[in-house]
Amino acid sequence: IEDVDGSLTGFGPGTFLAATWPHLNISGLCSDHYVEFPSTMVCRAYLAPDPKQVKIRRLAFSDQVPATVMRYNPLAIRRRGGETSDSVAWMTSKFKDPADGWAIGAVAQHTYDIWWVDKLPINFEQIAVEVTYLGPGEYMYLSFNFSEYRDHFKVIDAETQQEVNASASLPATNAASGTSYMERFAPDSENGTLTVLLAGTDPARFSQKFLIQASVCPRAGCPSPPPMEAVERENFTRSWSNETQWPGGVLPAEGEDVTIPKAWRLKLDLQPPELGNLYIGGELFFDDARTTTTLSAMTIVIEGGNVTVPEGVLRAGTRNAPFPQTAIIQLLGNRGSPILRLSNDRDPGSKVLMVVGALELYGMPRTPATSHVHLGATVNPWDTTVTVDQDVDWKVGETIV
């Protein structure tokens, strides 16, 4: 809230009231120690040499990519020169603005470090930034760290849909709003910062919104990958349990990423450990001599093929020989698990079973009429038996959903 003439607060004109965020605390100008306004940050612009230094403006962040990782995670903000950072909760509601993002107040004429709080650093591929009420002569710098390779960033004005030119150095405060500067910590380093200037140069513009997009490819585009060499599937079957048939003569270990090469035909003849990412380029099939086998991984990708390369296949049984045992495919992890990133703009998320090739699961025939039945009697809490309205061919150990 801006008290333009001071009549609301009893302080001088240009007093601002805001939620108590430590990053707004500016010695001698902004404080939450006023008994008249408990749990409120009071900024007195009339005390500053330049009143613009104490004007609180609204920042909003939305349209985030990768959405599956950034969603639900708090945004962190710290004013350069300040001692503490604030954690801003992610919002999701049609009655909130943004309905899927973060919003926070920030004092003009300062630089802010922005990052997302998670177990691992989050490198955004896209984020929209909107600033509201930024008047002529006011500015902010927003600085984002990145720890994965970025060739460049684009900053696009959402109103004009035009890209704002980047600068070879930190842009001056009178540069065009949206001007950015990317700096690496060392030549050819994957780590660096992107700093974006928000400048209030147009008094008629109530808000400014910019879409920031990261790219790992040069502006001319990434070079085309070399054509895939022709591959034929082997005319014999490998066994997962045979360590001599694995690279280095060692079986895959728990948590390890595993790739089944295009040429392989591999029988899953043991209970494998819980894997990291499993890439199936060849053929992997469950051994029907085992009673129960569970294939567990963080993500499973069944790769595609073309006229010269066979597609990946994960199989249990065939149409003519249905699988007589129990095969379980289990995806591991939780909402905060590392995501599967296929490219700069393809983000399937975490706990993914991605089928580009073929997933073939043939179970033993069941009586169609008993796959779904009605209750024959009411089931009460703590009952240990269930009565259905017809005979069924369900087996011991099967799950009723």
C-alpha cells in the first residue's frame, strides 16, 4: 500500500506498507518495528535522499519450465547488500495472481538475486517475470545463477513479442527495460549469471512482462547429429545374470543408469536392483521361468527406431505365448526426484515410463465377465472377507482395486 499524502499512516507522504519480508529491510528507511503497524514493513520514502530508493514494487514469476521441477518449490530472493534472503511460496489458485507461480514485493533501485530452493540447483529453461507500478526513473536488476551450460538467453517483451537486445556488459539503468547481460564465472564454464534490467521508462505502462528463455544451442541452431549407423539385432539371447555379457564384466548396481544397446536381446532372468534411468534400445524381456520379477527404475525409456535401426522393446510374453508368471514394472522416486530431460524444450518429468518403441505385455487369458464384478453384500470397515455376486477366477496374491 502506498500512502501518497501520509494521511493513512500518519507518517510523511510516500510511505509504503507491505508484508514483513526481511529483504525489504533497509536501515533507516524500511523497518517492521513500528508498534502502530505490527507485522508490517513500513518504508518512509520521504526520508531518503532519492524517494525512488524506497518505493516497493510487485514482482511476479510464472510460466516456468521445467514445470515439474520448479512447481511447488519456493522461490528465494535476496537484496544485494542485505543480510538475509526470503523464501516465497509457490501459489496455485485461479483466485491468485499469478495462478501458477510466485509473487513478492521488492524495493526499486536495488539488485536482487533470484533462485529456486530444492535439494539440487534448479536451472530454468523458461521463466516469465512481471513488474508492476515501476515508474519513470525507477529500476531493478534481477540476477539468476545457472550451473548448466547455456549458450545464450532470450528476453522477449510479452507486449510487443519482440526480443530485447542483450548487452555485452551490465546495462546502464537508462537502457531499455528487459536488457540482459550473461556472464560466465570462467571462459567456457557451465556456471554463470544472467542479469536482467527492469526499467520504468514509460509512465503509461502499468506493468511490464518479459519471457526469459535459455538455450543450449547457438542462435544459428545446434548442428545436426550424425546419421545413426545401421544395427542388426543379435541372433542369440543374453542373460541379465551373466556378468561376462555386460560391459566391464560387472552386473548393473543399485542406483546405476543402465542402457540396453540396440543390438541386444536380453532376458531378465534374475531380480535386478533398483536402477536409476533405464534406456532400452534393444529388446528386454521377462523370464517366464521366474515366479515374480520386479523391474524398478527412476525412469524407463523405450527408444524408437527407424528403417536401419530396430526399435527398443520391453516385453512380457507374446500374443501366442502369454506370460504365465507375475511381472511388475515399478517407477521410483517422488515429486522432488531428478527429472528426465530429453532436450532443451522436452521435459517429461520424473517417474516416467516413456514408450517411443514398443511395450508388449501379454498376460494369461482371464474370464472377461469376472474382471469387474459387483459386491454381493455390504463391506464394512475392518471386514476380512468380501462377498461378490458371481464366481471369479481370481488367484491368491492378486490385488483387488
